[in-house]
Amino acid sequence: MLVSHMAKHEPDLSRLFHALADPTRRTIVTRLAEGPAPVTELAKPTGLRLPTVMRHLSVLEEAGLIATSKDGRVRSCAIVPEALAPVRTWLDEQREIWEARLDRMDDYVMKLMEERAK
């Protein structure tokens, strides 16, 4: 059942989670939530070399989380907020499942307590 439930989700969901799994990429996404930025600005706080930062940006772009543009010699990046919708949907579904399970467990425990009190 778990496999069939997971199969209905977009294959992009795995790509999104992969992209967000790295702390450097999450830092970049957090920075881009403030507004677009040139690659050099995104690279500075990481302490990483530019080619390494470019690989991180490539992963984010392939996942659809960011878009890049080039103006002359300056490459800039911007966040694509709607790209997080599949993650949000999946997390909401998981929350509903676990809340229902916890509600059922609470009902069961309360029933046991009432039976013991009799």
C-alpha cells in the first residue's frame, strides 16, 4: 500500500527533496526568498568556490526551485515560490494522516481509562 500511495506523487517531489536536502542549497533558497541575487553574492557566504556553487545552483534549477538569467556577464538567480507546492501538498497529506492516527490513539486511550475507572 505504501508503494502505491507514493507512486501517485509527482516524480519531481524526489527531486525537490533532494535539492532541499543540502544545507548550502537551503541557505541559497533562503537568501533568494529575500529577492533575486547575482551568483557571486550567493557564493560569498558559502565559502565555496564558484564552480561548486554553480553545481548547487544547477541542482536547484533542475528541481525548478530557482530560475537564472544572464545580463551581460552577470548571472542572477530568483526563487520560484510555486515550485514548493508539491512539497507543501505532500507534507499536508502526511500531517492529516498522522493527526488522524493520533486522534484514534487518543480515543483508544480515553476508552481504556474510562473502562478502568468503572
